[in-house]
Amino acid sequence: MMKKLTLSLANEAIERILELSADTQITRRMTAKDSPAFHNLTGAITAYGKMLALLTALLLRCPLFAQILVSKH
């Protein structure tokens, strides 16, 4: 049960990050290139990508991380 709950929480977090990233990419497409807003949005998209990479790497390599996720919620 604990493992299913952990995977469910992790999947929800990953899904939410993907949604935020997609929304930010859409907003960036409507923003003038070389504007400060465009560069800020690019930075946000990069940060979402890094967070996804970190979260998936932790889930794959560290079963204890999954338990920590559950205990924090």
C-alpha cells in the first residue's frame, strides 16, 4: 500500500510539473523574443525540466526518497 501511495504522489507531482511546463511554454510562444519576459519564461521551463529530472532520478535510485515523500504529506 505504501509503495502505491508513494508512486501515486510522485506521479501527481510529475504530472503537475508537466502541466506547469506546458502552460509556460504556451505563454512563452506568445511573448516577444529577446524580451525580459521571454527569458524569464525560458528560465522557468528549464527549472521545470531540472525538477522533473531530479524527481524521476530520486524515485528510480532511492526507494527511501519515496518513503520521505509519503511521510511529508
